[in-house]
Amino acid sequence: MGARLALLLLTAIVLVVISSSFVASLVMRGPRPDMMIQPTARQLAILATFAEKDRASATSAGLVVAPVPADGPRDEELSRFLMEALLRISGMRQAIISHQSTGEMIASLKLDDGKWLIMPLPQHGPPPGGWKILAEWLGLIIIGSVLVSIFAASKLMKPLRLLEQAVAAVNPDGTLPHIPETGPGEIRVTAQALNGLSARVKAATESRMRLVAAAGHDLRTPMTRMRLRAEFIKNDEERQKWLADLEELDRIADSAIGLVREEISSDSLEQVRLDAIVKDIVTELRAIDMNVESGELEPATISAGPLAVTRALRNLLINAATHGQSAMVTVTHLGNRSVVRITDTGPGIPEERLNQVFEPFFRIDIARQKSFPGAGLGMAIAREIVTRFGGEITVRNRQPKGLEQVVSFKSANGRSAS
């Protein structure tokens, strides 16, 4: 946008300069020769009469009388204008106007004794080299216009660049780092608005976190009372239904509190071996009979919180093993990033719902909710952890079936080696 703005300013300035230069060129051309030939012919007629009557005085006064007209290409049109003007003033007289190599025009008038009066004609147009000077002036104006346009565009774009930098620096919790409220007035106003927006977003986020945490905590007391009452239900089948529903409510409360905990967590960064974490999770899940396998595990070190990363990857692997029938996980490198790739052989997710997979309490099919335990917050918690440590997470369908979950982190100190 800055380049387009600078180009717009440059175009406007150059158009104005070219228009004014065109008008200046019209002025520099001077009057048309046919308009100025009449007074010139009158002067030449007087000088020719003077030369014919007193040749000696005329010569001593500086008039040039030659036996032949002046050399140089003849201007037939101007010569005709001059003879017509002389005819109107003093009678018929032969006259020739010729161009010299220096750019001058010379008038040659035939006198009554057959000789020629040679007189230079006055120049009414631009001086010699005038067009070169005009071109240099235009070049100087264009160069100056470019510099002024770039400077003006940079000044106008400064608040927009501030907005761009602020958006790029948004924290995972949606807040902005504090922006110094210094500089020109428009910069200060923009910085104040962004800082105010960040403060309001942070307050709203913290309020939401407190609300969710309080709700999850407050649910524990009535659920405990309900669990105690359920134990006294005599019908075994009915009692088990009540206890199962209460167990699911307990998982939902725990997951909600866990999600809030992850959003407000500020774990210190450590050098974490991503391949070792994945290997430990696979061993843990296989011990509880989950269909999880590990493929290539390249040594990879990242900067993150070990417990949080473990929780995120465990959630993703459990999701693949539970909903995708089986899970295969690998750790590889792609450029300067360490990539964890989890694939399964399940039915996948409808394409139109892929963008909802990280939403809290997301379910592909409500009817399947009873078949697979969980509160539907595992993916949301995983994304919260991954983005907090500067990572990226994507989910896409495989062909012909299955789902692929890809998590990538920036490698610490370049590519790790075992």
C-alpha cells in the first residue's frame, strides 16, 4: 500500500509539472513569425532606403551590403511573408530569409543597384539550448517528486505499519504487547487505541477464565452429593446409569478447568527432546492397550514446557487411537522446524467441519458421544498448548480414509543430533 500511495503522489506531481511545463513551452515559443513580420519589414525597408541613398553612411553605421544574398537554406514561407509586407509598406522588393548553422535567421534585401542588404532577424523564440534546459528542469522536478512522494508515503503509512506490527505480535491469549505511546500525534493516538484494546481483551479473557474455573469448581459439590445419593439407588442398572452420567460430568468439569489452566499457564521454557516425549507417550498408551505405534523418531529439541507439550501430544494420540481406530506417530525435520505427524485409519472428518475440530466440546456426531468417553476438549487444549509455545497444528483428511494431525515447533539451536 505504501508503494501504491507513493506512486499516486508521484503521478499527481508529475502530471502537474508536465502540464505547467507544456504551458511554459507555449509561452517560450514566442509569437508566430507571420505576426511579427510586419514591424520587422518596416525596419528593413527603412534601412534599405537609407543604404540606397547614402551607402557610405550606411556602411559606416554597421550595415552590411554584399553582392550576393546570405548563405544557408532558404525559408520560402517566411521569405514570402516578408516580401508581401514590404510590398504593402514601400513597394515591391525582393527579399530572402535563410537559416544559419548557429540557429540565426538572416534577411537579405535586394537594393536598387543589384546588391543585397544583409540583416539578422530578431529571435522571438526560446534561447539556444532552451529545450535542453527545460528537459533538465523536468528531470530535476521528477527526481524531487520521487523523494517527496516516498517521504510523504512513509509518513502516511506509519500508523498502518504500527497496526501491522501489532497484529503480527498478538500473543496466544489474544492480547498485544505494550506499544510505546511516543512520536507524532497520529502515532500516539494509534498506540493508545491499541493499548486500550489489548487491556479490554485481556480483562474479558480473564473474566471468562474465572467464570469457567468457578463453574467447574462449583459443579463438584452438587455432583458429589448426587453421587452419594446415586449409591442408594436399589436398581443396579439405574444406579450404573446415574454413576456413568456423573462420571461424564466430572470429566467435563476437569477438562474445562484444564483448558482454563492452559490458557493462563506461564510455564518456563526448557530444552525439550520431542522424540523422547513421543516415545514415552507411545509406551504409556500401549500399556493401557491403545492401538498406538511409533515410526521414525528423529532426534529433535525444542524450547517449551515439557509437561504441557506432553499433555498436548497425549491428547492428540488418544484422539487418533480412540476415534481413528489406530495411530501412527513420527518425528521428523522440515527446514528449521521439528514436525510430529500423527496418522490414523479412521473415517476422518467431513471437509466442511474440519475448521471446527479445535472448538471446545466439538463432536462429529452427537450419537457417537456415548461410545467414546471424553469431554470434547482434548483438541482445544492441545492447540492452546502448541500455539503458546510458538507452534502450529493442522488437521487434514487422508486418502482414501483416515486423518492426519501435524504439529510443528521451531527447532532449538537448529537441527538436533543424537
